[in-house]
Amino acid sequence: MLREKQSVEISVDKEFARPKIIVQQFIVVAAAIALSLFLLFLGFYLNRVSDPYIQQVLSLKGDRIKGHAIFEINCSGCHNRQSTPNVGPNLQNLATRKSKVKIIDQVISGKTPPMPKFHPKPQEMADLLSYLEEF
Ligand code: HEC
């Protein structure tokens, strides 16, 4: 009689324990996925930031006037200050939306067609950057 009661208690305990284990496993798997995604993005970011070209551009002092000239020749066909529809978006207040690294990446990567992939020399890119930052 006593034994029976015990076994009933034990089996009730297990019933409660199972969903708990599933929840714990789920949390572990979710945490592992979140961590690997984080590391992946961190890897991409560090890879971009440590890119020697980007490092060189960031170390140079840009000339706004030259940057303006480079912009007029290469970019103004698609980008302008007006809100009239154009091929590319209005770049006003760009610096508040995008970091320097992101802006450089946008210009040299060619990842958003129809915007072409540009190959400015580091000094030219630094000039362009200083112009775009106060666009
Ligand atoms: C052939 C047209 C074209 C030319 C030329 C061009 N772009 Fe673009 N640009 C685009 C388009 C289209 C986008 C939007 C891409 C997207 O997000 O899908 C864009 C996006 C951008 C962005 C991101 C804007 C944002 O709000 O996030 C920046 C910065 C930019 N261009 C800078 C430049 C610079 C600097 C030049 C010159 C060196 C240039 N572009 C030349 C078409 C062009």
C-alpha cells in the first residue's frame, strides 16, 4: 500500500519535470543560435572595420572642396538634395543615418545596383566622405 503511493508520487513528479526539460533545452538551443548569429555579425563588422583600405581612408584628412567636385562628377546624376524623385535616394543628413564605414562600404562595394562599384583612391574617398558628412 505504501509502495503504491510512492510510485504514484514519483510518476506525477516526472510528468511535471518533462515540460521543464523541454523548455530548458529550447532556451539552450535559442541561446546558442543567438550567440552564433551575434558572432557572425561581429565577424562581418570587424572584417569591414579592419579592411586596410577603409583604415587608410579613415586615417586621412578629407578636403570638402575636392569631395564636392568628385561628387558632382560621379554621384550627382543619381543623388541630389531635392526631394524630387531620382535614381538614388536623397543623401541629406546621411551622416546621421550611416557610419563612415558604412558610407565607404556603400561606395566601394557595388552591392546595391544600379549604384555602380566605385574605386576611388583612399585620398579621394576621404575627400568624398568629408563632403558627404556635411551634405
Ligand atoms: C547609377 C546611379 C547611382 C550613382 C552614379 C551613384 N549612386 Fe549612390 N545610390 C544609388 C541607388 C539606386 C541607391 C539606393 C540603393 C539601395 O539602397 O537599394 C544608392 C544609395 C547610396 C547611398 C546610401 C544612401 C542611404 O540613404 O542609405 C549612399 C551613401 C550613396 N548611394 C552614395 C553615393 C556616392 C558617394 C556616389 C558617387 C561616388 C553614388 N552614390 C553614385 C544610385 C547611384
